[in-house]
Amino acid sequence: MAEVADKRWSAIIQRSHPQFLIASGSSSDQAVEEGIVDVIETLEDGVQAGASLRDAVIAALGSRPAGSVTVTWLIGALACRCTKASDVDCVRAAHRLKTVMDVCMQVGCRASDCLAVLEGIEKRQERYATLQDRACAVPEATVRLFLILMPVMLIGEIASGAQPFKFFCTIPGVICALCSGLCIVIGSMWVKFLLRSVQSDVSSGQSGGITSLLHELTTMNSGEEGEANSFAYQRLASVSALHDEDNSRLDPSSPLDFLLIVSLIRVCLQAGEPLPGALKAIGQCGSIPALRRIAHMLEEGEEWSGAWKAALAYSPCTRLQILESALHDSWCMGVSADMKLQRVIGRQEESLRTRLESISSRLSIRLLVPVGLCFLPAFILIAVVPSIVSYAGMG
């Protein structure tokens, strides 16, 4: 049934929205659990085997665009292929992969070097998610334990001959039940708020390609195509709200995006690209206006400090100031920037690792507060108090 639904899904895509995605040989054996890093490793294998980057992307994602490879197509293909990745991760990875593809095409640097950089970034992204999961694991397990112990204790009391439910028929029992329910609701909302506060903010918006595809898919609810529609809707409905064609592909204020920017500049310089050309390529391919302006002013003969000051005044970013310091000697004195860029990458990685560990530990501690103030009192009111009253009445 899964294979039939997958074939119907492919037929729907080809017929209803061919410019978005045309499946090539999709089958149930592709429905394996894969993450973003798995796909990038497959891309690296394809490039090392002699395939072009575009052909490697098409082969790794198991689908073929009708025209050029776009961000919208990459988002849809990654969302369908990477079942282990979240929708936010698919959108983020699609922007990064498209930037890498464009840089390789524009500068002519080795695709394997750029993919190795991208793989490192996505592995760090996975470690960040793992730290979050570990921080949430103990408090979430404690909450679940309290919620499970409540009915277990009541059942145990009934089995031992006590009658705890009689207590809930009294005014104090009703008050205890209401207070317990209120504590559980407040605790649940508190925990959700804390978890949401540490998640990365993603610009909202809608991709025209995905939105129109969804409209066509959801209007075809009858006949043989209905079974395949649910897959398309469930996966693409969520990513459509996260992608905005007008937004920058890379955000220099994001620690991991900044690492990707610095690493790609280093790869471009190693490939023999002049510094203004490297900045221009990353600025154009990553949709970073500040780098484009800096490259343009340097090519027009503007002084180094003046170019950076003017560009950063228009688009202020603390991390780009770090990049300016690392590249200053290369432009003004003609020395290689490779070592300084490597140090910047190392310092940023260490800073990011420390920051993530700090966030993880703080989140773990903060999540214990609603556990102690909300779920523990709820457990006492709904399970312990009726037990004491019941056993006291039996005595």
C-alpha cells in the first residue's frame, strides 16, 4: 500500500505542479530514516565519484526538478527525503545547500571542500538539537512520572480497600481536584513556554511554489489520489509556513550561519579567488547585502576601513566586525588570511559550544521549577491527600 501511495504521490506531483518536483524512480525503499547529514554525505560520495554537484544533489534526493535547482525545490525534496529532520531543519539546510551550490558555480572552487564545510555545520546543528533534548529529558521524564503515578496510586488504594473517590465528592475534595487540574495546566503551559523560548526563531512566510502545490493537492480529495494527499499535506503544509523567498539565505547574526560564511570565504580564497571576489560571491549567493556592498566599494577603490564602516552602518552585525578584523591584514598587507580565518572558526566553535552547554544547563534547571511548583503539588493534591483521608476514615 505504501508503494502504491508513493507512486500516486509522484503522479500527482508530475501532473499538478511539474515545475516543483518530478520524482524519478521514487519507491518505498527510499522511505528510510535519513537526516540532513546523511544526505550531505551521499552528496560527497557522488561528487567524489565524478558527478557534478547538481547531478549529485538530484541523485541524493531521489527527485529531479523540471528546471533549475531552486530553494523551494530543495525544501520540498529535503522534507520528503529527510524523515528524521524537522521542517525548520529542512528549510535551513535548503538555504545553506543552495548557497554552497551557487558559490561552487560562481567561484569554481571544489564542491567537495564546500560540502565538507556544510557537513560540519549540519553536524554542529545536530549536536545543538541533542543538547536541547538532553536538557529536556530529565524534567520531561519527571513530569510524565508524576502524571503516571497519580492514577497508579489511586488504583492501588482502591485495590487495598480504600475509597479515595469518596473524598472527591466532598467540598474539600472538589477543591483539591480543581487546584490539581489548575496546577497541571499552568505547569504544562510553563514548560511549553520555556521550551519555545530556546528554539531558533524562523521567519514566517509562504513560498508561492509550495503554497500553490498544497492548494492543488488538498483539492484532490477523491478517488485513488486521496491516499497520497495526506503525505504531501502533512509534510509540505508545515514547511510552507517557514519559507520566505524574499529572506536572506544566510544570517550573519546566527552563529552557525556565520561559521558557514567564514568557512566558505576561506575555501574561496584557497581556490585563488581575490578577496573582493570572495566577499561578492558569498554576499550574492548567501543574500547578504553587507558583503555585497563591501566587495563593490573595495573594487571601486574605497579604503578598507571606510568600506566596512559604511556597509556595517547600513547593516550592523557584530560578527561581521570579527570577520573584518580577520581579513584586515590580508587586504592591507597582502598576507594570507587562512590562519586568521581558521582561528576565527576555532574561537567561534568554542564560543558556540560553551554557549549551547550553558543554555542547556540553564534550561534543565528552569524546567525543574514548574515541576516543583506545579506538578508536585498537583500530585500531592490528587493522589496523596485522598489516600491520607481514605486511610484515616478506615481507621
